[in-house]
Amino acid sequence: MSRLLHLSASPRGSLSESLALAATFLDTYRELNPLDDVDTFDLWDGTLPAFGPDAAAAKMTVFAGGVPEGAEARAWQRAVDTFERFDSYDRYLFSVPMWNAGVPYVLKQFIDVVSQPGMVFGFDPVDGYTGLLTGKKAVTLYTSAVWGPGRPATFGSDFQAPFLRDWLAWTGITDVEEVHLRPNLATADAATARAAAHERAREAAGKL
């Protein structure tokens, strides 16, 4: 039995294209895997801790082989708790709208909170980084209202998928399926692309 965590990066509820894709994926996944645990982490629900001065100082203390104390220790524990919640799953679904060519800041915040030495990565001064989240799988759902492949620069750029794709590989999660709905606003026929994306979401659920 596997455990699947949906990490939701959209605050738009029923108006969200990425959440609609996630619903299609999750409905299919539950049908195919009725015994699996399936949960959602709404990154906008207020439980994601900040990663400010105390947490940043604690990270460098740990990176240098020390033990955080006081306010640093408390900030570090919040990061540890968030990571342990994430790490307790072996399957992930990321639903990610494009914001200003990149990912919503709350997803970047999540990544900054959990990307810690000894948790997400190991480091060797000779060999560099090693991803520690091995044996896990992920599906990423990407949406964008205006940008689309092959469009000129006046329609924007894509720093969204490359960013998350690179981070997942860096963590050690290399078994990744991607579903794209692009664009969903600045196009004459969004319905056809939308239907195709939802079909790909169902297929991705079957593969996971």
C-alpha cells in the first residue's frame, strides 16, 4: 500500500484549472488504488511555517555540524515537522499554476522549508549534493493562462516547469510524470486542450 500526498499551490478553489486537473487525477487514482492513503496539503491553509532569520541561521548551524538553540531550535523544529510530514509519503501530486512565469511563492516557501541538509539532501565537498528522497514517485500538473510552447516572448517565459523539475531531480525523485494545460486563457479553443489535459491526468494516475 502506498501513501499519496497532493501538494496544492493554487488559492483559487473551484476556479482553478490546476485544482480541476488534480481532482480528475485523484478521482482516478482512488478508483484504481482504493486501499492507498490519499491526503492533500493545501499550501495556503496557514500551517506552512515561515523560513526567516532564525530558520536560516539554524540551517547554517546544522550545515556546519552544530545544534541549533533557542529561537533557532524552535524554527528548525518547525522545518523538521514539515519535512517529516512530506517524507512520510512515497507518492506526490503537485498541482502548480504559473505565476509571473514561475511557481506561486507559497510553493517556493514549501521548498525552502523542507530543503534541508540531512533531510532532502546530503552534501560532500568533493562530490557535491546527493538527493535523499529516493524510491519515491511524483506527478506534476502545470497550468498557464497565457504562456504556451512555441509562443513568442511577448507571451511570457517558462520558469515554472524547469524549476520544479530540477528541484525534484535534486531531491532524488527522478520518477516523474508531467501533465500540461497551456494556455488556458489566451487561446481560441481552450476546451480541446483542457479535455486532452484531463485525459493525460487520468493516464498519469494509472501509471503512478
